[in-house]
Amino acid sequence: MAHGTLRGVAGFCHFMVFASAVIITGLVSWFLNEFSFRGSHIVYQEVIAVITMPIYLLATVAPIFSRYEGYFLPVNFIFSYLWITSFIFTAVDWTGHLCRQGPLGANRCSRKRAVEAFSFIAFFFLICNIIVEAFLFGAFRNDRRESNVVTKERPSTAGTRNSAASATPAAPGQNGAAPATQV
């Protein structure tokens, strides 16, 4: 796959993580503004979403440059674990009948499920980004390896051709010499 295509896919995945973080920040901020409950899970979701926004805004722009080689691969690993944790927190807190019983608004299940869905979307695009950036990093590494290969060839001159031919032993009677006779 061409480097430009891989960089384009990486940029799209970065943008989707950024967009998911923006949506989650808006929804969770609304919950924190409307309700006095400040549980550790809801605060964790807000903090991860707020930290993700500036980092992935920068990451969205980075693949535009032709020298981008998948530098956000370690960052994607770290954030994938943070986002899967956020998704697990939302699933444990708000799935099924727990949605209506939670301290964050009994009739706000659609917003809670939206936070859960966008947490999973962010995690999914982070996993896609890990794969794409691994391919991108490998492609640039292979290009660098191929450009650094030095091929050593033996210079071909008339003198070396003759010396290579004379290095092979001649059979008796060749080279115009008469075979030696004994007396």
C-alpha cells in the first residue's frame, strides 16, 4: 500500500478518535453540570476525553506531512487501554436496567448509551490506528533499509578479465606449448 494511503487512513482514524472525545466531553460535562454526583467512573471518562482532544487534534494534522512515519503508535497503545477502560466503566454502570437506576438522571438513558457507544468508537479507531501505523512504520523502515543497501561489485577491466582467465589451470598441450618429452 502506498505511504500516502496509509497516512490518509491514519489521519482519518485520528480524526474519529478526536471527534468521539469531543462528543463524550460534551455529554459527560452536561452530566457533571446537571447532577451533583461525582463518581470516579464519570470523572475518569471526562478526564480521558479532555486529555485525548488536544493530543488527537495534533495527531489528525501530523499525517499530512510526508515524513510522518507512524510516530503516534506508542500513544495509540496507551490510549487504547485508557479508552477500553472507559468503555468498561460505562458498560458496567449503565447497561440494561442500571441505566434507569443510576444517580445521573433516571430518564437520561439515551445520553448514557451515547457515551458508551462513542467510548467504543474511540477504542475501535484506536485499534485500527495501531494496525495502520504499524504498517506505516514498517513500510518506512523497509524503505530506509533498501536505500541503505550498498552493493559491491567487482570492477570489470580488461586486466581483471585476463587475470581471471589465467587463474584457471591449463591442460597440457594448450597455450601453444608442446608437451614435455623425456630423453
